[in-house]
Amino acid sequence: MESQNTLLKKPDHVVSLATSGILVNVEVSVWTGTKQDREISDEVTQAKKADRDAGRFVKKLLAGVVEHRAVLNDRQTWYNFVERETYPWSGRWRFLPTPRIVGFMKQVEERQAKTEELKDTFRQVYTTAVSNEAFVQGDMFKATDYPPVDEVMSCFKVKVFTAEVPVGDFRCQISNDLATDLARHYEQQAKDLVQDIYQKQVEQMVEVMKSLSHCCDTETVIEDGQMKVKKRKLYDSTLQRAQEMCETFKEFNVTQDTRLEEARAELERVVSGLSIEILRNNDTKRVVVKEGVDDILKKFGF
């Protein structure tokens, strides 16, 4: 009979992930500038002959203040950035491939500086904005709704956490049957995780190729009553994204998927050595790039 000390091993998928990247978690907190007004809520529900708890009125304390809106939007900009550069892991924790770590942390520093700039701009207008709200809010205005500027600014925070991918064998003082069930569950969980990352990689590659194909194409427009064929606008970020993706996926292909690697290699051949200036000044090259990425999309069924 086997020992009760059953050894549960981490699935190979997780071991490979542990050597291929780290986990990151970015938390962004803000002062939303909203406040529920119970008095107004009661007025509305009473006027509508509704139950007191049937509705609530939430005031926008800085309605129309663009500097505040910019700081709020910055939070979504952070989350979009993290989602674009990483892959799902667990909750808010995301998986960051090793080839992207240096670039990711550099962008974090740049984005933190931008966030501080937006905060400083908002700080400068806060007192004046509150005074103006006395006219904007009308009878709804309450000076007590507005905290001191230092208190407000302390609410705006960006915290970046990093951690190693948990890996290693562990022993459980449990029955063999339960250990087997846990191992099976853990193995399936790891496979699902890896499949999610792979699917995200495919989606990213398809998105950048379709964008590149679109930008390198032409479109027919009517100007001054005449039909003209115009080149679409090219974006340096699109080409750069494609080239960076080729480098990342070359080192990070956690499933060792041959289809993904073949598509990556072909895309690399198409964009290797290209610059946005070359594409803007060379119509033939634009056609070659468009046809190249279109062939990849068609060949691999993306």
C-alpha cells in the first residue's frame, strides 16, 4: 500500500511558466468625486411615490472638470496597458513573460511620471474648481462634500507588485484518493491557464497583423466631387508592436505550439528591417507587407 505522504508535483506547464516570466499586479486607486445625497434621493422617491430605498441620487462633485476626468481616465489607461502587455493568471495577478520585463518596467516608470503630472495639474485647479461648483451644483452644493486638497490627492495611488510564479513540490498529509483528485484538478487548472495564455497570444498576433494590413492598404474617397485613391495612415506603434511581438513570442511560446511559431517566423520575415519611414515612402513595400500578412492570416486560418 502506498504511503499516506503522497507527493503532488507541479504540472510541467507551471514549471515552464515559472522559468518564463513573473507575476505582476497593478492597483490604481482614485478619488471618484461622487457622493450619494440621501436628502435629494428622498425628495425624488417621495415625488414619485416610490419606496425610500427604490432609488438613490449620486452627485458628480466635479462635473465638467477636465483635469479631474483626466486623472480618472488615467486609471483605465493603466489597466489597458497591463492587459496588453501581460496574460491572465489569477484574479488581478497577471503573467509577464521574461522578454517583456525590462520594457514593461520602463513603461511603468514613464506612466508613473505621467500620472504624477496629471495629479499635479489637478491639484492646481482643485480649489478653484470647488468654488465654481457652487454655481454648477446650484442648491445641491454642499461645501462639506469636498475634502481638503491633500486628502483628495492622497486617494490617487498606483502600486505595482511583482512576484515569482509559485513552483515546487509539496507533500500533503492526506489520503491517496484525495491526493489524486487534487493532482488531477491542479493539472487541469494549469492546462486551462496555459490555453488562455496561448489564445491571448493568437489574438494579439491576429490583431496586429490585421491592423498592419489595414494601414498598408488604400481606400477610395471622394474629394471635391472626384473619386481618389488614397493611402491609409500608417502608425509607428503598429509596426513596432508587430516587431516586438515577434521577439517576445520567439522566446515565449509556453505550449511550444508549432503553428504559432511558424506564423511568428513568417511575420518576422515580413517586418524584419522595416521602419515606418520605409513604408510611408515606398508604395511597393506597403503592398508587399500587406500581401505578406494577409497570406499568413489565410495560411494559418487566423
